[in-house]
Amino acid sequence: MDFYIPQQALDVCRRSITVEGTEIKFVALECWLVFKARRGAQSDINALTEVKRLEDDRIVKLDYNLMKRVIELYEEDSHYIVDRLRSCGFRI
């Protein structure tokens, strides 16, 4: 399923690391969560719930300020995104 991701979101979410000489580019976990919440399929909700469990178990730490910045870029859909994240236990 294709869905819109604002260019500004990609700009603030883009990350890279080098592993054994190979550069790997990815989006920040916080952004991925917003993208999943935006899409909202059951498999996405399941993934959100699993990441929330990892946060609760202190395996991952999330930057909620980054999540809020990306959510704001989805002006018309921001309330749906926040509702979905909250329904999975995130403190947005």
C-alpha cells in the first residue's frame, strides 16, 4: 500500500550508520512508528504494540519530541495518528 510521506519528514528522519565499512541508511524508529500509525493496518498496529512493549521493557528509548515533529507534518491526519499511537500506549 502506497502512502504519502512528507519530504520534511524524510529529511528529519534520515539516519545512517557504517557497519564493517558499509553505509546503511534508514529512518529513525520514532518516524517509522508515526508512518505505521498513519497507515493503520492491523499488522501496523501489531508492530506498534510490540515496539511499545520493548519501550516498557527498557529495551528501546524513544524520542517523543521527534515523533511530535513528524506528526505535525501530517496536518489533516495528525489526530488519527495520535489516536492510534495512544491506543497502543504511547504517551503522545
